[in-house]
Amino acid sequence: MMYLNTCSHGLPRARTLHRMAAHLAREAELGEARAAADVAPELAQAQKDAAEVMAGADADVGFAFTTTQIWTHVLTCLARPGARVLLCDWEWGAHLRFAEDLARRTGVVLDILPAQDALDPEAWAERIDGDLALIAAPLVTSVTGQMLPAAQIAALPRPEHTLTL
């Protein structure tokens, strides 16, 4: 799984801001559903373009408004009793709270890597087994701003069913 987030990396380009403003005006004029229907062909093309860039299938590409929206959606889709989710205590607070609540409600098992191990890909590797449903490794910690070795973590051998976010 590949997740691309540009929302928190500064303001969009002027062209993007103008497009967003025009769409909001269209929503105000026609309503949200009609405005969305009007841009459906553009979104389908964007989905196709993204799939081509990532060498994937159109159906495997989705769009979301926030990091938390996609994160919680993925976790919810994987929720089943005994499914393990590997994450670190440097994960975003809202994500940790959601994961803890989901674990209480569904039986998902959280395997939370301590902060001192989060920067070590081998520490992640030692916890990968057949029960692991998801490896959730933030690119940047919410605590210190340090970058995790996300590419190395994502490249670790894992079962085919284990997703990386």
C-alpha cells in the first residue's frame, strides 16, 4: 500500500487554490452531489493517472481528505479478532487513540513498538509474522519530528496479506 500526503506540506499552488475555490462556488450553486457528479470524469482520470504512476490498478487507488480519514479507514477494514497491527508510540495521537478503541471493540491486537526502537528497521522486522495485518509506520514522528526509515520498513519481507501504511 502506498499513501501519499501533500496536505500538510505547505499551501497548494495558485492554480490548485483557484480550482478549489471554483469547485466550492459550484457546490454552493448546484449542491454537493451535482458538483461532485460534474467532476467525476476528472477524478476518474486522476485515479487512472495515479495508478499509472504507481504501476497499480485504477481500482487500487483512492482519495481521502485527511491522513486520519485514510488511516482509520484502512485500520477498520483490517479489523478482525486476533489481527495484529504493528505501530510505534510515535504514531499520531489521534491514530493511537482510534487504534486502542478499535482494539477494545474488535479484538485487534496492537503491537506498539517503543520509541527507542522505532528508528531501527530490524526492530520492526523482528515483529513481523503470519498474524500481522498492518505495519503502520509514520514517515515523521509526531513527537520529535524525526524521520523514520519508512522506505526500509516498507521493504522488509512480510506475508503477502500484510499491508504497509
